[in-house]
Amino acid sequence: MAAYNASGYFDDGMDVVKEKSTLIKNDAGDVVGVTLTMRNQATGEEITQTDSIDGFIQKAAWITSPEKAFEA
């Protein structure tokens, strides 16, 4: 989350709201998903999405890649 919110790295106008984002765990305590809240910097609108841990890792790797940072 810190990489996504870092100024100058991936400036897409959105920030992760850490206080409203959580890991989802199963009964054994294993992380199985993520609830992620994003805030539009211009409007303040918040969007919350839930994803599996595999889906989240894939998206996070794609979004924070150096190539994507140059496109933003």
C-alpha cells in the first residue's frame, strides 16, 4: 500500500485508505482475501473492493511494476 500511495511513483489520482482496508482470514488464520478501499484524491469518493489473495497479489504486482509507474 505504501508503494501505491507514494507521491511520484504511481500518480493515478487514487490513494489506498489503510484504515478501511483489511485482510480476510479463514478459520485457520490463513489470509485468503483482501478488502481494499480506495479514495479519489480530487472528489474524496471511496470505492471498496474485495478480492481473493491470489487476485490481489496479481493486481498489486501489475500496478506497482516500474513499467506501470511510467504510464501513470
